[in-house]
Amino acid sequence: MDTFELIVIGGGPGGYLAAERAGHAGLKTMCIEKRAYGGVCLNEGCVPSKTFLNSAKVLDYANHAKNYGVSVEGKNSIDQKFVVERKNGVVKMLVSGVKATLKRNKVVMKEAEAFIEAKTDEGFIVKAGEEKFLAKRLIIATGSMPVVPPIPGLRENIETGLVMTNREVLDLTEIPKKLVVIGGGVIGLEMASYFSSVGSEVTVVEMLNKIAGPTEAEISKILQKTLERKGVKFNLGCKVTAIEKDGVVFERDGKIEKAPADKILCSIGRRAVTANVGLENIGVNMERGAIITDDCLRTNVANVYAVGDVNAKVMLAHTAYREAEVAVNTILGKKDHMRYNVIPSVIYTNPEVGSVGETLESAKAKGLNAKEVSIPLTYSGRYIAENTDLDGICKLIVNNDTNTLIGAHIIGSYAGEFIVSVSAMIDLEVDIENIKKLVFPHPTVCEIVREAIFQI
Ligand code: FAD
């Protein structure tokens, strides 16, 4: 049996980066992937959805070109087949990049379903297809899959093609006339934003009374308003009770209503992939279907780590990347740990949302002596120069006791690109007075952070 110092199960962002870093450090490493290297992120998540959204952004610009003194002849429209083909090209390019990097770092790639058979004195026995391998250590990076709740008609209609998950929607070559999105979280909103831009009548049905899950309350309202302006209808505080051939049945305040649909997207959340991996054969502890890990990504079983969505801590690709590095550093005996309080998150709707750290509400709930400063994005010259809808805002949350930033919440152009600058200030605990001395390029939307800092 071939022996590896490390076997990584799963070739998504968590798995491939862990394998790459381990291989680079000289560990004899194998990465086993059952479907497609790059995982959900590259093949059916982050990257495909952003190629879609960029096409919508181009169309939005064309439709509003006259606001900028540009005339575009004829009727602007989307070629959805082309959008999907372009997306496939982008995915192909990135996946081949991942494979090339793994190869360069001498990682053995095995395309098969991995199953952990047993733990022995020599290591862990992993079955991959017809072969068996011995691993001194394991990193579990099996990711997540969409939650499909037992709503009457839901599962059956995934088979008929009426209901889609993130996988099917990103291969849709025709624009539905009426799209109902079940779930007003990030994935649902990004697709609602896309399909409303390209001509669908979009209705979102969400059980909570606000959209975008944990997003700061005022930002969530602004986002809702801007999507409503594009024509998206929101049914908040509504529970879906059934899927019928022609629409989604839901309950609002005890009354039954129906949203007509010719396609339905089910995006109500994701759950860790922990079944059929053999985790019970080695006694890995789990909670609500996800692997329990500490801040070094160790599980309860010595030499077994779990990174990415499978531990369900923060289901984002960049969390998986950083967890992969922390796990490998821990294996290598280098001191490292996760700091989950400074993970930025982005919603790539048009306008974008960038958030990191505490909201005023969450800070107060933790008993922190916090305050909030909120300013409109119109303090930025570039923002006004480049936009006609001017309702973006920037909120900074400050810890009065330490005079440092502990949160930032921004809605408006480029927010997803510059939120990391505030993450760095929070992570490095930079004093507000020192942030005031930083020079920001002008004119940028990012200058909004500097403007807000001077309002504290
Ligand atoms: P995954 O990417 O799920 O990869 C796990 C891999 O393990 C899969 O390839 C799977 O085939 C493989 N596997 C599972 N079981 C086995 C087995 N037994 N043997 C071998 N292989 C196995 N995150 C962001 O940060 N930004 C975004 O903009 C963003 N957009 C998203 C949009 C959508 C539509 C979706 C669905 C997700 C999005 N995410 C985004 C989330 C992001 O995709 C995940 O957080 C990320 O993919 C997690 O990486 P992972 O390595 O943990 O798991």
C-alpha cells in the first residue's frame, strides 16, 4: 500500500490549497477529488456566479448608458447561451490552473471517491476507487451541498427541472420569464440580481423579515430597495409550503398565497458533506452534521483535520483557504490559528456589499463599549462620478475602549474590493489615530473609509 504523509479528501478551495501548501513544504501529499478539482467554488459557485453577474453589469451599464452621455443603438439583450459558454471557459481555465499548481507542488492527484476505512497503528487506510492508501495524517475538505427541505413537490421537481439548485441555475441557457427564488440569502440575492437585470420577473420568498441573513440591518434595507428598483419582488416573513407545476405556494400571516413561476431556484442554505466519507470508522466528532474543529482545524482524532465548509464555521471560499493554511502550518509545527472575527464577506449584487466584523448590535450584545459612524458614499468623488443611484453608505464600528475599529459595513461600487483594507485595520488592531495618517489614493471609492474615520 502506497503511504502518504498527508491525504487530503476533497479538491475544493480548502482541499486544493491544503494540498498545495503541504506539497510545497515537502510533505508527500495526495489530494483525492470525486467530481471536479476546484470544488463548488470554481465549478458551480463563486466563480461561475460572478461571470454571470459581470454580464448583467455590462447589460445594466448599456441600458443606462445615456445617463453617462453614451448612446447605444438598438435593443440591448443578453445571449444566455453565450454567457454559459463564457462561464464554462472561465471555469476551465481556472481548474486547469489549480491542477497545474498541484502538479508543480508534487501533489499526487487522484480522481475518485474517497472513503476512510480504518485507523491503524501505521496510519489511516483510505480507499479511493479500487485502490487503498495509507495516510499518516488526513485533512477532510469534503465541502457542502444545498439543503433541500422536505417541502411537498420540491424534490420531485428538481427531477423535472422546474426547481434548480446552484448547480443547475448556473447552466441555464434560457432566461425564465418568471423566476421564484426561495431564500433571500447571499446566493439567492446574487441570482435574483442577475436574472432581474437580464429580463426575468423575479420574486423572492424569504422566511425571515429581512434579506441577506446576518448583513447589517440598514445595509440589508438599502440592498432590498435597490433590488426592488430593478423589479425584484420580495415576500418576507413568508414560509414556502408547497411547489406546484406553475409556482410556489407560501404562507403569509396564516394566509396562503402563490407566486407564479416557470423556474424556481432553491437557495435556502448549505450543509456539510459528512456522509459516506467513513468518518464514523475513525470516531470523528460532529455537531448537526458538521465536523467539530478547534482554531487550528484539529478534530477530536489526533492527526485528522477538517477545513472549509465541512466544519460549517464560515462557509466561504476564503475561509477555506485560510483554514487550509492554518491546518498545514499546524501539521508542520508552525504556530498559527484562525481568527474568525475578521473574515470579510461580500455580496456581488449590483451594488455590492462588503462587510467585516461586528455590527453595532452584535458589539453591544457582546457588552463592548462600541459606537457607530455612518456616512453616505457621496463623500467619495469617484462614487458620484461613476454612479447615478447614490444611496450607498459606509458604516464603521469602533471600540471606544481600545480606540480601534471592530467592524465595517459598506454598500456601493467596489465595496467587495476594498473591504479587505478595513479587515487589515481590524486584524492588526491599528489605533484610529494611526489610521488617520494612512494615505488613500484619490479619487477612489475606498477613500470613504478615510472620510468615515475622520467623523469618529
Ligand atoms: P467545496 O468547494 O464544496 O469542495 C469540496 C470538494 O470535495 C468537492 O469538489 C467534492 O466533489 C469533493 N468531495 C466530497 N466528498 C468527497 C469524497 N468522499 N471523496 C473525494 N472528494 C470528495 N464563497 C465565497 O467566498 N465567495 C463567493 O462569492 C461565493 N459564492 C458562492 C456562490 C454559490 C452559488 C455557492 C453555492 C457558493 C458560493 N460560495 C462563495 C461558497 C464557496 O463556494 C464555498 O465556501 C467553498 O467552495 C468551500 O470550499 P471547500 O473546499 O470547503 O468545499
